[in-house]
Amino acid sequence: MVHLPTLEGQKPSTTFECAGECVKLIEAFNERLKDMKSKQIELNLFATSFNMEPADVPDNLQYEIIQLQSNDELKATYNNLPLLEFYKRYISTDEFPTLRRCALKYASVFGTTYCCEQFFSQLIIEKSPLCSRVTRD
């Protein structure tokens, strides 16, 4: 109950009900994120390109990672810019086509997921009984 202090004073049945809901949430997160776990290397490659061992990345990206990591100017720039800004400005399709494609894939995952969740939340609110009542003004 350390993280849920208001639950501490509730009946045991309420506590068990909340625990059951927490288990459902954990299962839902694991289900949604299982694909991300299988893509961990690619995600790490996107987030920490200069810290990856070239031998640990997929074969089609090894040459580009070696090229990227051997460029001191890019390394210095990488440390001084936000991640997405770095990819947008310095990882071109001409020099790093596979790395750029991989970066675009992972950069778009979180934004599009957020937009979808926001849309569905708005749809649920609009379809609720309170919003669908017809009233006379």
C-alpha cells in the first residue's frame, strides 16, 4: 500500500479488486509491448546509435553504424541536439538510407500511438450517455 495510500483505509474486498485491476493492467501492458521487446535492438539502435557495437546490429545496418560512429563531427552534434532533431538534420537518405528508415519507423511509433489513443478517448466521451442526450434549450 506504499504507492496507494488512499487504498490502505479501504475494505479488503476493495483492495483485492484494485489488485485484480492492477494485474489486468500489467497483462495489457505486456501484451501491447511484447512486439517492442522483440525489437529492442532496433530501438536501442535508434536511441543510442553511437553506443551500439556494430557486431550487435543487424547485418544490413553494420556498415552505416561504423560510418556513423567514425564521424567525430556527427558524434559531437549528436550530444548537443535532441534525438529527433539530430536524425532530421544529419541522417540523410543519401548517406544512411537504412538507418534513416529505421529511425523514421521508431520516431513515428510514439506520436501515432498517442494520436490514436487521444482520438479514441475523445470518441468515448462523445458517445457517452451524457453527450448523446437530446435536450431542449
